[in-house]
Amino acid sequence: MAALGANLAIAASKFVAFAFSGSSSMLAEGVHSLADSGNQALLLIGGKKAQREATPQHPFGYGRERYIYAFLVSIVLFSVGGMFAIYEGYEKIKHPHEIEHWYWPVGVLVFAIIAEGFSFRTAIKESNELRGKLSWSQFIRRAKAPELPVVLLEDFGALIGLVLALGGVGLALLTGDGVWDGIGTVCIGVLLVLIALVLAGETKSLLLGESAGLEDVQKIEAAVVDGHTVTGVIHMRTLHLGPEELLVAAKIAVQHDDTAAQVATAINAAEARIRAAVPIARVIYLEPDIYSEAEAAKGPDREATPGGPAQQPTEH
């Protein structure tokens, strides 16, 4: 919301500056801010749609809607922001003209840097509560919620873009050559394209389906085993159904002489321990089995019952 408010105000001021000065950097930056505003709106829509209840057609819910809308953000940033800026800069280099009323673009750029700085500071503050000891690059690569990495990269790119625009306008004013304004615009476009490609790569990975982080996997494995009925984890797979929803499927080792009632009770207790250790583990499938080193070595995709089809996890 902070980013949306800042970008709408900045977009309006940039278009006013373009109207008075004719600066292509201002036009490119105005379109960039307008695209950013649309991106924040898309993220808000995705977050709202992701809250819908599961249906028979979508039994695991709509959590991945947030990833879809984040991917759309990267497309908008690439096409509307980056490619438009490159085209506008190219046209300005081919047909340069002097910047008029220089105080408009300079004043707007200073205002925009302050506003974007406020939005960027808010994103950093919110991200610091989640990233822990991770570096910023690790946080952006590993974050399961797409909104904060998207806003962080957008605001970071916007601040650099504003500096490039200020440099292009400043050189155009100092030299009297409008080509510098066009060069600054092209640089802004290239920057936006690079950021869009990074966002597309990260959100594509989330759309394909990512496992839980190593720390959560270790917590789940520790929570499953009780040392009595459940003696170990033969193999396990996890999948993020959304940023705050995790699917856990595991084959667990139980004692060979335990009764069905004892095993069922142990599985229910294991599920409770998993949810206590990792609250986002919402969907859990545990299949009991007698541990066999040979069968465990085959992995979950190659196990088969003697003379029968591959074993399938069963819900308890």
C-alpha cells in the first residue's frame, strides 16, 4: 500500500513535468511509475483471490494465485516499463531536442527520490522481520511470499532509475544536447528489463512448486519421530501450496508388531507435532511402513509392493 501510494503520486508529478519540459526521461519515468502502480494493484488482487476457500475442483485452495499475479508483474514491468523506455530513449537519441523549463524535471526527480525512498524504507523494514540472517540476495531467492521481493526490486530499480534520469537531464542541460536525455532513458529501460527478468525467474520457480526451506524440513523430520511407534522417516517430500501453506507427504517407519490402532494414534500425534513445529504445514499425508534399507534406497518414485503397482500415500 505504501508503494502504491508513492508510485501514484510520483507518476502524476512526472507526467506534469514531461508536459512542461518535453523530457523523454520524464515520460519514461512516468510510464515506469504508472506500471509500478499497476503492479502493486496486481499484487493486492492476487492476495485477495488467494484467500478463497478450497473447492472440489481446487482441493488445495488458491494460494498460488499470489505467484501468478507476481509473474504478471514481471511481464508488465518488462513490456510496459522496460521496452517502452528503450523505445522512447531510442527516438530521443535519433531526434534530440532541448529540454524546456528544466526546473520541472529536476524538482519532480528530487520529489520522486524522496517518495521512493520512503516506499523502499518501508519494504526494507517489513522484509527485515522475515529475512533473519539471510543476505538480501538470499532473501529474494528464497522468499515464498512474492510481494516483498517484488516491491524491494521495484523500489530499488526505481531509485537507480531516478538517479539515471537525473543524470540524463543534468547532462542535457549542461551540454545543451538532448541526446543525453535519450541515453538516460535507454539506461532506465535496460535496468527495468533486467529487474523484470530476475522477477520472472524467481516467480517461475514458485509457480513450478518449491519445497519447504531446509530449516522447516529439519523441524518436520524431528517432529515426526517419537522414538516409540514412529522410529524414523523413510522419505519425505514437501511442497508450498502458497506462501503460508505447506503440503507434507512422508513415509514413516513404525514397529512391525504395532497394532493398527497404535499406528493410527501415533500418526495423529505426529501430525499434531508437525503443525506445532511448522504452523504453515496445513496438508499432511503420512504413510506407515516397515523400514527396509533396500526399499528406502529406491526412493519414493520407484518403490513398489511385491507383484503390484507402486505404493501410493494414504491419508490418515
